[in-house]
Amino acid sequence: MTTAESQTQAGDGDALRTRASRAYAQQSREAREQQWILQYLPLVRHVVSKVMAKLSYKRDIEDLISAGTLGLVKAARAFDASQDVAFKTYAYIRIRGAVLDELRGRTFAPAGIHAKARAVRDAYEQCTAELGRPPGDEELAGKLNVSMNELYGMFEDMRKQNFLSIHGLSDDEPQLFNPLMPADSEPSPHDKAEKKETIERLVEAIRELPERDRIVILLYYERDLTMKEAAEVLGVTESRVSQLHAGALFKLAMKLREAS
């Protein structure tokens, strides 16, 4: 065998080993992707349930689960393990983004919600000025001349409006609940400083909430429980927790408005 032939064979052997190595790496990558997808499928339903709880909108939930699952698959394929981020965090963001994309273009906010929201805010501020403290739910309902159920319905409608505004699903002015939800992208230094200040104000506002409302907020955001799980902890119905959650968010918004 000539030297040239030996070199050719050696080159062919190197190319074969390279292709085999790439094929093995591809198979290993695909196996990891499948493992991630199977492991984090429950996260899809968890994200969807969190989103739906904020909207109080129960139709087409399977469409959102399908969109979230597709987001999980894309996350598994695009994830770069060399980056300083856990796959679960990355997947959560991609799943939530896919679910929100599915929601875009749909109309959820009830008619007249803007006028009702202004009426509730005005009544809250008037009560605060008259009482020298934030009003309780009964006092606020009395000021508005509505029943407690009607007041909680207003709170839940306002929660829908706030949720849509946060994620650009409506043309309303953004609210201040961004710190309660994971960010979709790396913020700028200015954004980080602004977020830190807002979080500090938010923490102080949470401390000032009535105990019942504070517990609901902590269970839902700090413990990351669903409405159903929080209801089981508190020993109340899921619909009652939804009402308390909506009311607590309204009170937080008012406290943040006062502090701004």
C-alpha cells in the first residue's frame, strides 16, 4: 500500500469517526430533549391554570395546553445548557410565552370595565380620605352601593384588565404587577433598577394588606400554588380564593399608586 493510499484510508477513518461522533451526540441530545419534555409536561398545565385563573376564563383550555406543549417542545430543542439558567426556568418562560401568544387577539375584558374600574378606584380613594385608612371590603361596597358579590365581580373584571395590560393583550396602560411574574427577556440595567424599586414598594404594600389577603398573595405567588391548591390550604372554595386574590391585587394596585 502506498503512502497516499494509507493517508486516504486514515482520512476516511477520521471522517467516519467524526460522523459517528456527531450521530451519537445527536442521539444523546434527542434523548435529553425527550426526557425534558416528558418530565416537564405537568408544568404546561400548571402554567395554563395560572393564566386562566388570572383571566377567570375557562373556554378553549385545551387549545392553551396544546400551545403550551408546543412551547415546551421548542424550549427543549432550543435550550443551551452552557448558559447559566436552569431548563425549568427557561421552559417556564417559553411555555408562558406560547400560551400568551395563543391568547393574543382574543377579547376577554367585559364591556364597561373601564368605567367600573374608575368608579371602584374613585370610591376607594374617597373612603381612604374620609376614614384616614384604606376601607374594608364591606365599607367599599357600601360606598359603591353594591353587594359584596358585585364588588368581588368588579375586582375580578379589573384583574382581567390588569392581566391583559401587563402582557400587551390590550391597549390599556400597563399596571404595576410585572414583579409578580417571570420576565420574558433579560432586562436592561435601568429596567433592573426600576424593578428592584418596584419590588421593594410591592413587598411593603403586601405587608400592609389585611392578613387574609396577604396569605392568598403569598400562597399564590411565593408558594406558587394554584387557586384550587390555595383553596384547600385555606379551607374555602376555589371561587372564594379567586375573589380574595382579585381583591388583594386591587388593593396592592391602589397602594402602589399612592406610593408612586
